[in-house]
Amino acid sequence: MKFEIVNIDEFSGGMAQIYSVMFEDDDMTLMDHFFEDNAQYGEDLAEMAKKLESMGNDTGCRIQFFKENEGAPGDGVVAFWHNRMRLYCLRIGSACIILGDGGYKPPEISAYQEDELLNSKAQQMRRLAACINKAIIEKDLKVGEDGTITTTDFIDLDI
């Protein structure tokens, strides 16, 4: 399965570039799916959108906005969160994040692994991060100091 990395213009700005993943056979990004699937949490989503816009235009993607170590050591997978909502992403420094998908974390669980849906979203982001990190190492994908991503083609999700 192949995917591309899509700039989210409504959130990106002078301080950071905000991206999401779109699979070859889909017309929506993973971020779009997150917002659509969790519409019942409108206030939390509105707050998350406001924070994402602020990251792009004012603050950059500071590490304190994320819960670290949501993936394998050193892979960059983090959770962007507000209240009980979790959005898994790949943080590439303070100028670039790639948003995946996520969901609501019920109060009765302490770790995403205890919830089937959250676990599947986090594992998906871990697989995507492995492919993206491999593409960076192999120079098939480049991330500029300003967070701009350049790539020539779709990336294969082969891991």
C-alpha cells in the first residue's frame, strides 16, 4: 500500500509545517478521518485545531505539546492530546509534524494498548513512521530546516 504526505495549509505557517498522510486509495487524510470520526467531541477537536494552527503560525511544534515515547525508541512517534483525545503523529523537530489518526482515550484505561481502536491507530503511526524515517535515511524524502517536506513519489508502506 502506498501513501503520500500532504501539507495541511490551514494549520501550516511560518513557524511549522503541519502534514498528514493520505493513502493512495483514499480521498481523505488520516487527520480528516480523525476529525470526522470523532465529531461528537467537537469542543476538544476545536481546541486541538486551534493549537495546531498556533503551532504552525506562532510557537512551532514544541515538545511540551506532545506525549513522547508512543512508538519505538527514537522513532519520533508522539501523541498530540487535549483532555481525553489523542492524535498520533510523527514529530520531526520543532518545525514539522506529520499527523496520523487517533481517538478518545477512555478514563478507565491508563495506556493506549488497553483500547483496541487507540492501539490500532498508534500501531498504524508506528508503521508509517518506520517508512518515513527509512525514506529520510535513504534520501527519498527530505525535510528542510523550515519543516518543508520534499519527496518525489508515494511512499510504500512495506513494514
